[in-house]
Amino acid sequence: MSTEIPVPPPTLALDPEPALRDNPGSERYELWSGDELIGLEGYRHRDDGALVLLHTIATDAYERKGFARLLVRSVLDEVAAQGLTIVPVCTYVRSFLERFPQYQVLVADDTRE
């Protein structure tokens, strides 16, 4: 197993703390603080159950403050808890996996480089 590199928290504290919600009707995970949308991770399911991560978006007010990183970490932790694998199409997710190699075990075998 690779060395675990801590994922830094966002640079801005929110109250309430951000919470991840799955919105399967829209095929996306959403990060919320109370009733304010912070960001989203679009996905689709492959036939074999792998989750294809398509795009990561932080809303304008939360860009460049570490919330995209929090969103991706939260999604990957949820994927791991469900015993799923991912296909990282999103360039942000790919760069996240390079920075935090402990999450590379979640990449579906047929998509590893």
C-alpha cells in the first residue's frame, strides 16, 4: 500500500460543516453547507458497477479554497465505503489521485495506467 498523504482541509471554515449528498436523479454528488451548494461531482455508472467520475465543479464563492479537494475526498471515501471502483475521467480527479496516491486503489483495474 502506498504512503498515506493527509488531504488538507479547505482554507475557509463553514458552519454548518460541509456534507456530501448523493443525487442519483441528477447523477452527481453534491457538497452542501446548510442550504448552500458548494460543489458537485458528476458521475455515471458503468455496467460493471464502476463509477465514472466525469467532472468536478466548485461554485464561484468556493473556488480556490480547497472545497473541490474536499468534495473529491468525500466522494472517494464514500466510494470506498460502498466497495466500488472508479474510472477517473475528470482531470481534477486524476490530479487528486496523483497527489494522494492512497486513493489509487479505487481505480478500476481496466483503467489503470
